[in-house]
Amino acid sequence: MRRIKFIIMSMALLFAMTAGAQTITSVHGTLSDDMGPLMGATVCEIDGNGRIINSAITDLNGNFTMKVKNPKDKIRFSYVGLKTQTLPINKTTYNLTLSSATQIKEVVVKSKKRATGNGLPIPEREISSATQTISTKEFEGLGITSIDEALQGRIAGLDIISNSGNLGSGSTMRLRGASSLSSLTDSNPLIVVDGNIREVNLDGFDMAGANDEKFAELLNINPEDIASITVLKDAAATAVYGSQGGNGVIELTTKRGVRGKPKVTYSLKLTGTYQPEGYDLLSGDDYTMMLKEAYFNPRQDDNASDKERIPEINYLDDTDNFTEWRQYRDNTDWRDAVTQWGLRQNHYVTISGGGEKANFRIGAGYDHEKGTMIEQVLNRFSTRVNLDYTVSERIRVSTNFSLTYTKNDQNSDDLLSIALKKMPNLSIYEKDPVTGENTDSYYTVLQLTEAEKAARGGDVFAGDQRNYVNPVASAYLAKKQHRSYDMNPELIINYNLLGLDEDHWQLSWRGSVYMNIANHYNDSFYPQELVSKKWEDKVNLSGASSSKSVSFNTKHTLTLTPAFTNKDHSLMMMGRFELTSGNSSSQSTDGYGLPSSGGVIVSPSAGGLISGMSSGYSQWRSMYYTFSMHYAFKGRYVIDATLRADGTTKFGPDSRWGYFPSVSAKWIISDEPWMQWAKPTLSMLAIRPSWGRVGNQPSQNYLYTSKYGSTTRYIDMAAMKPLNIRLSDLKWQRVTSYNLGLDIHFFDEKLNLTIEGYQSTTTDMLMGGFRIPSNTGFTTVPYHNNGKMRNTGWEFHINTNQLVKAGKFTMDMNVNFGNNRNEILEMDPYILENKNSVYGYANGETLTRVQLHNPFGAIYGFKYLGVYQYNYNTVKNAVEGMTKDEIYAWWREFTAQGKTAPVAVNADGDIVLEGNNVPKRMMYDYRSDDTGHDGSFPGFNGGDAIYADLNNDGQINALDITYLGSSLPKLTGGFGFTFSYGAWRLSTQFTYRVGNKIINKARLSAEAMTGNDNQSQAVNYRWRQEGDVTVIPRAMNGNTNFNTLISDRFVEDGSYLRMSYAQLNYSINKKHLTWIGLNRISFYGSVNNPFVLTKYSGVDPDIAFGGESPAIDWAQTPRSRSFTLGVTVDF
Amino acid sequence: MKIMKKNYYHIICAICVICGFSSCADFLEIKPQSEIILEDFWNEKADVDNVVAGCYSLLQDDGVRRRMMIWGEARSENVMANGVAINGDVDLHNILKENITAMNKYTTWNGFYDVINRCNTVLKYAPEVAAKDPAYTTGDLNATIAEVTALRSLCYFYLIRAFRDVPFSREAFTDDNQTMDLPATPFGTVLDYLIEDLEAVQDGAVKRYPESENGSSDKDRYQTGRITQDAIHAMLCELYLWKGDYDNCIRYADLVIKSKQDMEEEKEQRRRSSAETKALVKLRLGDYPLVYDNLTSTTFGEAYSEIFATGSSKETVFELSYDKSPSQSGLPANSAVVSLYGGSTRTPLLVGSKYLKEDIEATSQRTVYEDANKKLDARMYTNCDATSDAPRIRKMASSRISINASTSSPKADYNTYADNNNSSSWIFYRLPDIMLMKAEALCEKMRSTNEETTAEEDSIIAAYNKPLLEKAFELANVVNKRSICKKDLTGADTLQFANYASKDLMTKFVKRERQRELMYEGKRWFDLVRYSLRAGNTDEVIEAVGHREDVNKGFVQNFFKKMDAIFWPYNIDEMKVNRNLVPNPSFSSGENSSYEKTN
């Protein structure tokens, strides 16, 4: 009824208008809905581009008046919740009743989900390259501080290993294996945030060592801000990044505001962390006992460790003329003293919302983190503002701004490693010499005077214990603070130049300007109290340094989407120009001799002496052109092509530009008419072949020119020197890769399975630090193109979409695994030889071998067979006077009892006799050429390690070294399950690595017993006297033993299965909350890294391997374990 | 379609903007801010001077200096390891044990070649500067050429003395497409090249650097701290001595001595010493302008502080001059000396050998010091003090040495340099060195008698030898007399010619004088090498190394049979990148070896 009335009225008005055919300069009228007049409704004049020219708002009675600029424009009426009406301006009076938008019938909007990265907005179904996307919804509420933690075990082919458990340290990431051998080109994947690459200057940095800096960018992004993560794996996917994406790309998309009422969300996470303990350490009593044996054994000298020589381990009293006797009678657990329960608080508030014109999302977070090592504190404030403003249908302006401020109070010393080494009979606090009670000052080991050293006949602790700082004192007294500000403003304009829908040709221009401003400050102070040095030897050290880096990037993209009348064809093309320039500068000042005690004055400029000042400046520029197209026929035959040209300042004029093409295709077989029978069981079956080439550039500038720099003065003459050999023919490193992917989706996308196989070949490898003959005056050139290597592998991942659904119960899972194998195909023999270290016959020395047609990371060493039970002389004396046959018989009987002694045996196991039927002693790297080589080692003896004499030559030397395994895992991956029941949700995630070996150097040094460092309790099982059957050799101080060579004793299987997290989530139903004005409360609790199933004996089998050297556990701070409780509230 | 048209306009604009950016091809040309690139360098005299200074300062680099000391001294009988301190440097310990392999870090030579390359770079570009900068005259250019040629020759001379045959190049290495893996040029050829080069440039060299009025300017150190014509003559003197061309050796020695005498005369005209002093000096030093102690008191040894600690002494021909208070100026200290010879708290790695100490303590049958000198040879204290508890190589580790010789057993007193403040000069050539080289050449010119010569021939030979013997004795005796710690020298205190009046005795005396005078100055091992090359056998090396405590005697006999063994092996890393180097057969690579292989 109402509608008819309205139509009649409109008709009437229409007639009225035609009657007065004159120029309309203003309009007026009344707006109402079915409840009555509308107050605050919007009336606006819009032009052909959809831009708003003029607007008015209705008053209390729904009346409006508005001037009209151009009668050819249109007039639009809108009100929240009601249907918007657009009418031509052909009358002066508009009396409208707007109908409710909620009254319209349910409509099905068929929109295709599109890729959001830096390339073309291709419908997800038509993506033909190897990518994998994860929505961060899955991580919500986890006790993670950065995205890399969350990604571990989630992406097939992405191997992530955390560098250490210290606050603010990053991870090592390898996507489909390392593409280069060089440590100077970074092998980590490129991190892209909202299409932007954060450029910080790394000139002159060792890239492999710059992980902390590199990963600051991940740490600077609050996980709460991230909407989704896409990992681009093959060259076809990364081609739009050209040379920057040579190691794969991780694209992060941040959350943006959505239309609707402003929504305020607050989340709080409380996380308790602790460190898993490694091996048990010796107590003070065990330690002194071990040291005494260690000093006795090499020379069998009872006085080697007596109270005159080493009073520190003899539990003296005040009668012994050792003034420090009280300090060396303790049983200190240094590790316990420096570790603690850490607590992390993460607060985050977001406000998001939007209307017809503008959307916004503002987030701000504050994190406060106390580390698991004492006195480590990290404070971080981060904020991100994303605004979108729709100027018109054609023009949209967006601006993003993010700021992160981090203050990281670090430890000056590596407390854990010192705590593991420091002598446990020492006390933390200085004992009162009279009462023996702890005083309130820390105890620092005193240095010996020359006279004291002479009286003792040398100082056994000089190289170690005397230099170890008191770690507790260091934590509390020294200062090391890092502060950083990171700002990223960005402005984007989108302009649709032609049609607005798929029926017209569309051409859009997107222009953006992005800046990255990063400032870093480091301040440190190392007080006198921590060292027992004299004032003249430079104490009260302080340092202050700062660096700032500004980079500017602008991108201009034109995207053309033609409209074909034949809807079978679809085509998109994109051309982009990108320009980057930046510069950075740094300065630092170091001082000493500050007039400070108690750490009041800590700045190097505060009256001390300046020991060093330096400053640096660098700049970089690059230019990129990208062309890319996407064509699909009938939505099931897809072809993509990209060509990118990179220009960089790092090469000379001849090879300044690198060109990186890629092609990929996809055939969705399941969409073929003849496959319709398989639907809906088989909802998608597609194959995706791709080929592409990406590149890599060196990390340094000015390599192609001769440089002169200043050097040390001579007399009063300023001095300069040539700095380099000019690289006349430096080229891009190129990576050519093939990928074949298979997508199989079942049951209407309930179960999705992807299989990928790839092969990528790196040619013209940029080898850093290339050794040249030094008769040129230089030992290395920074880069050299040489060698060829290949990564081959496959990946598999499954994810599900409500796989099991029964009533309120649903279950989902994700599984992935991947395998990568690398092989060196070609390399200059000079380089190969240089990469292969020469064996120096020292304890703990690892051998690096890089061989053609082999993967790197291979571990070589001796075979370990236990400990010799009996001394050489025992055997020699026992067989004295026997005939040859008697000796053979005696030896057979001896070995039959399972006894061992250090004599040479031949391949048959018979004892080798020399001269007058004397058994030949087992030697180590022995030579008869009188070069005096190693005359101090008499040969192995009881209690020494037994190494397999593989060639039975009666001595252990480099020829007995054998292959012990590979550092590369056979399989890496992860899996996880999510269960939900109504408002409850439980999700779990596991990661694993299978088949890799690790050299446990941490254990090696904890069981070596060659120095004065504290050892693990395992050494209590050491060989002490003849006949002892054990696997731990005797304690031997000094270098006259070879009991800790790299052998399979220390090479361990690094396979593990780790539970990354388990999380339980509960949301309170909205209807119970409305009375307190809340929309949502959800609670969650999670455990992170609760257990690792592994045979590895070290603290954590998560050991990074880099480049060509094997994976070695150096006893880094292990990844901590944690418990998180959190709450999220929506207002 | 008006809208469309407008849009096309936009597109064109956008394309123009984009192309506008790319049209500036210069965008990708950037220049470093803290360094200068070749295209902007070599324009003026200062550029040349700066790189020349860079050659000198690299010679002061710890690695280079350490090798000068270790190559020249560590294998000789002058030194031994200092107790447990040597554990701080395993490679040095292995050298002292004669367990040298190609892996030993002291077999690397890159610092020397770096200096050589800098010199070659100057030689390449300095003529271009002369063409551009009118302030840089031909005279300046010739002086520069002489200076860097001399420095280059000095480095090569070190290298051939240590390694015998080494890669030789007069071309600068600037690009990576140059041939780098040069084969080694034979010892003799390099020696000839060096002589040829220095003969050619000697006339262009600076004769005298200007002196300041009050003598307190840093520039006053140029005369000894930079290459002068005297320095080139001194080098030629030594090169000819190695070559065995004794007439030329003597000729250049005389040029240096004459020049020093002239300089002393000029100074004397200004100084106007009393006739009494002149007489005392004349008595001790003849006409040779050596540094002498205060001859009217009983304190001695200060001459050596003046030569090494004060530096720029009148007898010095060429030295590396260190800043006088490096700990404050931040300029390099003589850290190689501190680490090898000791500092105020730093325990030295090397000390005087047991053999030497026993020699000092002996009162007769001495083999290094002369019996006749009794305890009065100042060098018994200034080299290494056998009586001291904290052994330091005093000559360079001390900023002040004074020997109180008021009683018959002198007592020495030292101030040791602080660990970070050693500024003792590293002297390449000083007058006693030149004098003793001349004496050595004179000895070599002598003819020897043997059983086959007739008495008549013997007398002819004796007559021929006599002036040579006297001249050689005079030279060596002046050096000896300077270090006698006695106020009023009587004939009984000095050495008598009669005791050395044959070629053999004189030669040995000159060699001994050379050993004790230049002890720890990085000369001894090179002298032994020279003696061996001259004799064609290694007897003297075997004898010298035989005195060492820490080396197996049987091994020495065996090992040093071959001449190769007195040189050093090429470093393994060098051989890995330069296949044209033939490894020294006396040394193992240090790499994998098998018991079976060596048997």
C-alpha cells in the first residue's frame, strides 16, 4: 500500500518537474522512513566520477535544503540502515521515504576471494604459483611475541630455527634450502609488510651475523596487527620481487578497519616463561676433586695441585696464608643464580570501525617482558594506524602509520655460558673474612701479582677463571641498553581511470609513498667492580652509539583489466615502476676511566677518557620495473607471466640491470565438463607447472670501483691506502627454478591437499670473501661469481575446513612436511680447496668439507669406541719375555674378557709387535720423519679415548676420519589439530625434524676436563683407575691429550618432535554479556613448547645450521618454555 | 566520452612522470661518503704524499712488525720461549721448537705484499699527478719514486731472505682480472732486480729533510724515519753483501759513513764541544759518529736508550719511528715489541736463550761476548739481562737504561715501557750495522792460506790481507769500544788487534760483534742465512741452532742438512690459491699425513 502511494507521489513530482523546465540551482525536500521523519540523513550531490560535490544533512523534521552546482550531477540520499537512493537532478523538491535495507531479501553475493599481495589481484582459485597462506586467526591468543614463532612448523618447506632464547633475538629461516654458500648474501626470506620492504642499511655487516637486526622487522610488527601471512615459494610467485625475492618471500598483511560501529577490543596476555635445564653441573666438592685429578694425571705428580700451587681448590683455612680462603669454600649453583622465571605482559587495544566514506583501525600495544635470565627486561610500545578514505567511487586514499619503540635492557655478558663454566666452589658474595657471612658486595676473583705467580710457579687460572666475571654482579651492575624507534608512514592513492565493473575496461593507478625511519641507540657501561684490574688498564668502560636510517620508496602501478564480450576470456595486466633510495649514518663513542663508582655516571662524555670515536655514512638506491599479466580461459586454463628489471647501484654500468622473467600455468582439471561426475567429492584438481628466474645482488656498494680510504698516520703525515681490488666483472647471482604443484581439494573444500616438487639451480653464485693470492697485496676480494648449486625437494601440506562436524563439535587439522636436498654442481677448485679446512689435530676441531655433488653440512670425525681400561705399560710388562705366539694368545684372552689397552692391532685383531716382541703403542698423528711433530704426546694410555683405527696403521690421524652424518634433516614439518565444541576451542600444534645430526660441542666442553671450567655431572663417571669400564675418559689438564676430538661420541641425532603449543579457548556467549555492555569476552590458556621428544642429550635440538659448516650446539640460551593466560574483551 | 579523454590525459601524465624518473640514469650512480673513489683521487701532491705515508704506517702494523722480528730472530740461538707464557702463541712456540709447517700463521706474508702493492700503486699514478698538479715538480716526483721503490725493495728483501724465491711484480694490482697467481722468481733474480731498481732511483732520493729551528718538530723525525739517499745506499750496501759483490758493498758503506760524518761535522760546528770532550770521543769512536754515553761519568748504557727509546739518533740511517706517547695520541704503539719482548706488566713470549745467559755468566771461553770485555760490555745488560728476575729484552722494552759502572761489577737499572705505550724505534739500518757489513766485506775480500800455499805465497797473502785486517778491526773495534762500561779506557780494557790477526779469526770476530751489537734487531737469522748461502753449506746454522735448548739436537743435524730448511715454507692458504708456487720440500704442509706414507 505504502509503495503504491510512493509511486504515485513520485509520478506526480515528475510531472511537476517537467512543467518547470528551468535550470535547477537548489533542491529541498523531506526524508522519512516508515517510522517517520529522518533526522541526520545525508543528502549529497555526486558527479560522474562518484565524487561528492556538495552535501547536506536533514534536520529534526527530516527537511533538507542543498545548493546544486551542476544539474547534470546526481543526488543521493542515504542513512545508516536504510537503502541508499540515487536520483538524477531533474526537480527541486524531493520527498522520499527510504526503505529499510534489512528488509531486502537474502541475496547471494558471489565474489571471488582474491590474492592480496604485491602482484595482480588474481582470484585465489586461479593462482598458478606455489604459495601458502595462513590466517592469523589461528594464532590468536598464543603466547608468541613474533610471527616467526607462530610460523614454525606451519609452512611446508620453511625451516625456522630460533637463534637463541635471549630476549629480542631472531630466527634463522630457510625456505626450500639455502640458495647460496656465501655468508655475505642473506639467505633469509624477504619479509614484506603490506607490499613494503623495510630497507635498513647493512653495508659492511656480515649478513649471517646480522640476524638480530634483520629480524627486528619481524619483532617490530605486533602479531595482533597481522591479518594473514602468505609465503611465496617458487620463482613464479616471487618474480614480482625480482632480485629481492631470491630466497623466497613472506608477505604479511595487516588488519584494516571494516565498516560498522566502532569496536573496541582489549586483550591481555600474561605469560610465564622458564628455561629448560641442560646437563647437571658439578658441585663445588666434585669440581675440586675433578681438578685435582686433572692436574695429577698428565705428569702423575702428587704436588701438581697442592696448596702452594693452587690454593683455590684446597679448602684452606686462616692458617694457610691465603687471604681469600673464605671465598673458595662454597657450593654455588651459578646457573640457578642467573636464571629465573620470566614474566611477560602483553596489552593491546584496538579501535576499529568505519562508515561509508572512511574505515579506520587504530591499535596500540605495550609489552613488558622480564627474561629468563636475570635483569633482562624488554619494553616495547607499538602502534599502528590504518585509515582508508573513499573520496569517490574512483578515488580511494589510504594512509598507514606504524611506530615501534623498543627498550631492551640486556646483559653485558653472556651470563648463562659464564655460569656454566665458573668454578662452583666460589661464592657469589664476598664473605666476611672473620665471620664467613655473606657481605653485600659481590666477589670478584683477584688477579695475581707477578710475585705471587712466581711463588706458585705460574697461574693455572690465568686464561679462564680469573677472567670470568661474576655473572650475578655483571647482571646487576653493568648496563647495556638498546633502544630503537621504528617509524613507517605510508600514503596510497588508488584511482580507477576507466570502468568500475567487470563489464567495462578497467584501468587503475595505484601510487604510494613509503618511508622507513629507524633510529637505534646503544648505551653501555661496565663498572670497575666487575673486573679486578688496575685503574691504568682502562676500567669503568662506557660506550654510546647511535644510528639512523631513512629510506624512501615510491611505487606506481597501472593495472588494466579488459572486458571481453566473450566471458570465457579474462585478462589482467600490470605495469609497475618502483624507486627506492635511502641513507644511514651512525656514530659511536667509547670511553674509559669514568669517575664513577656504583654506576651513577655512565656516559662516555662525562669526564672520562675517550678511547674511540667513529662515524659512518652510507646510501643506497635502486629502481625496478615490473610487468605482469594473468590470462584465464574458461576459468580453468590459466597462464601468468612476469618480467622484472632491477637496477641497482651495486654493480658497475655494464651489469647494472638484471632481468628476471617467470611463467606459470594452471589447469584446473576438475572444472572440465568431463570431470563433473567427480564433484562434489573432488572439488578441485589442478596441476601447476612454473618456471622462473630470480637473482641476488651483493650486499655492498662501490665494488666496481677502486676506493681509497684513510689509514693510520705515520709521524705527522696523514695516510691513505687503496682499499680494494676493483671487481671488473661482477654479475648477478641467478637462481632458475622449476616447480610442479598439484592441488587436490575434496568434499567441497573440506579437505585440501597440495603437493609441490621443485628444483632450483643457482648459477654465478656470489661467493663472499674470495681468497686470492696475497702477492697482490690483498688476501680476498669481497665477491666473486663462481659455482653452481642445486636445491631439489618436495613438499606436502593438508589443511581442512570443518573436516568433522557433528552438532556443536568440529575438528580441523593441518599437516605438512617437506624435504630439501642441496648439491654443489660446479665450483672453482681453488675455492673448493679453500672451503675445506685443513685438519689441525686439535681437540674439538670440526672439519668442514665441501665437495662437488654432495650436500653441505656433512659431519666428519672419528669413531669413538670407549675408554682404554688398562695402561700401555701394564700390557708391555705382562707380555715381557713371552714368545710371539704366547703374546698373541695372551692378547686374545685379554680381549675376550672385554678388556682394552692402547696397543696397535692389525685388521684381524691381533696385537702388533715391534722389535723385540714389544707391543706397539697406539699413537696419535705420529711421524717418523723427525720433524719433531708432537713429541710431547707419548701415545695413548689407560683412561684415554679409544678411536677406531680404521686403516690399522697403529696411530690415529686424519686418515681415520670418517663420515658421521649430515646436518640437514631428511624431513621437516609440522601438524596440528583444532577441536571446538560450542564456545570451547582446543588447538594444538607440533613441529618436527627428522634425520639430522648435530655436533654437541656444549657437551664436549662440559665433559672435556682439560681446563678449569666447570663440567657436567657426567664426568663423575670418568675413568679413575685401571680396570674402570666407562665411556668418559680420565681428567687431563692441558693439551697433552686427545680425548675430545670430534667423534661420534659427540655427534648426536637431532630428530625431534616438539609440541609447539596447546591452547584452550572459551568465549562467553554474547547474550550473557549485554547487561554489562560487552560484546565478547574470551579466555584462553596455552602452554608453549611444553615438551620435546628427542634422543638429543643437549638442552634443545633446535640448532641452526648455516652455509657449509655443520650444525653445532654451542650451548646457546635455549628456547624458553612458557604458560600463557589471556583475555580478550570487545566493548 | 569526455571523461575517457580526461582519463587518457591522466594516463599520459602518469607515464610521463614514470619515464621522467627513469630518464635520469645518474640515479644509480652514487659515490661513497667515507672513501674516495679512483676517479676523484690522484689529483694533487697531497694524494701522493698520503699514500706514501700509508706505506710507512703499514710497516708499523703489528702483523708486519711481528714477522720482521720472528723471521729475523725466532729461529736463532738468541732467544728461547719464556716459560708458560709461550702457550699464548702456539705458532711461535712451534717455530721455537723448529716444528714449522705451512699452517703456521707466521708464514703468511700479506702485509709485506700490501706495502709492495701500495708502492706500486704510487709508481703507477704519481706520474699522472705530476702532469696535473704544477705544485708537484719533477724533483718531487723523482723523490717519491725513489722513496717508494726503496720501500718496495725493502719488503722484497725481507721476503727473499725469509722465503728465498717469491712472486715478484713491479705492477700494481688494481683489478680482479689481472694475473695473480704468479710463480716465484728465484732469489738471485730478485736480488738483482732490487739492486737494479735502487741503483736507478738513488739520485732522485731526498738527501736531507729540512730540520726545524728548535729541533722539536715531528718533521725532524723524517731524516731517520723516512727513506733518504743514505737509506738507499745502506740497502745497496747490504744487497751487494748478499750478492757477494764486496767492492760495491764497501763503496756504498763508505758513502753512508761519509754522509753521517758530514752531518756530524755540521752539527759539531753549531755545537762547539770542548776540546777535552772531542779528545775523549776520538779515543773511543775514532771518526765514526756513533751515539756515546756521557764519557765523564760512570753511568753507561744510556746510548742505547737514545738509539731505541728516544729515536732519530745520529747513528740511525733508517728506522720506523713511533709516536712518543702512543697511548695518548692513539697512534700505534710498538705492540709487537711488547708482546714478544715484554712490557711493564706483559710477560714476554721470548727471552734471551739459556745459551746466551750462560755465555754472559761465563768468565772465559765465551762464544758470543769477548772474554776480554769481562763484565763491562754494556750489551750484556741492554740486550737481555741475565741477572734480572723479570726478563725483558731490555733494548726495546725499556724506555730508559742506565748501567752504574762505578764498581767492578756493574748494576743496571731500567724503566720498562707501559704495555700500551712502547714507542721504541724499529731500526732497519744504523751506522754500526753498516760498519760491520763493511768489515764483513773486507774479511771476505781477504785471501786465505792453507796447507797447499807456499810460505812465499803466505807472505804475499799476509801483506795483501794486512790493510784489510786493520781496517776491519778498526770498524768492529769502534763498535765494541762504544759499549765498554768504563770511564777511562786503558789498553787493557780494549780488544787487541793481535788476537784477531788472521782472516778466520777476524771473520769470526766481526760476526760475533755483529751478533751482540744487533742482537734482537731482527738480523741474526738472516745473517746465518747469508753465511750459509755464501759458504754453500749450513754448518753455521746447525751450530747456532745446536745451541738451542728447546730443539732436538739429532733432529737439527738431520733437518738442516738441506739448504731449503733455513728458509720458511709458503703458507698453505697461499699454495691453495697459487698453484705456481712450488712448496719448500723441507717442510710438511701440516696437513694429513700417514705413518705409512712417511715410512
